[in-house]
Amino acid sequence: MPDLWFVAGLAIGVAITGFCAVGSFDRGADSVRRGAWSLELAARQRAVILSERRLNALVARRSRRHELIHEIDRLRRAITRRPTTGDPRHRGLVAAPNSLEGLA
């Protein structure tokens, strides 16, 4: 009779060990899949952050360039409004002796 209990205990032990092994393998496989998914998620998040930074830098550059273009246009208009007669005071090369004289 003791041989029967030995065989029954051994069978139950093998079955429990088998279920534990299969469960561990399944959890490990899920963990590997989850790890790859986590890596992909992290890579996508980094790409989004970098693209946002690049976009912000591009917008800032374009905004600054836009400001510079407007400033250049404003200066060109200011220069072309000045009279171009032969009098050097009109070109801003010589200070006018009287401040009202330059306005005339």
C-alpha cells in the first residue's frame, strides 16, 4: 500500500510543478511582450517630445524672421520717405543748425 501513496503523491507533485512551470512561462512571455510594447511606447513618446521641440524651434525662428522682415521693410520705408535732394541735411549727414529747419 505505501507504494500506491508514493505514486499518487509523485503524480500530484508532477502535475502541480507542471502547472507552475506553464504559468511561469506564460507570465514570462507576457512580460517579454509587455517589455517590447513599453520600449515602443517610450520611443514614440521621445519622438513626440523631439518633434514638439523642433516644431517650437521652427515656429520661434519663423516668428523671429517675420519680425526681422517687418523691421527691414519699416526701415526701407523710412529711408525712401526721406527727400533725396542735394542738401546733405536731408540725408542725415549734417546736423541742421536749427531743429525746426530739418522739419521744413
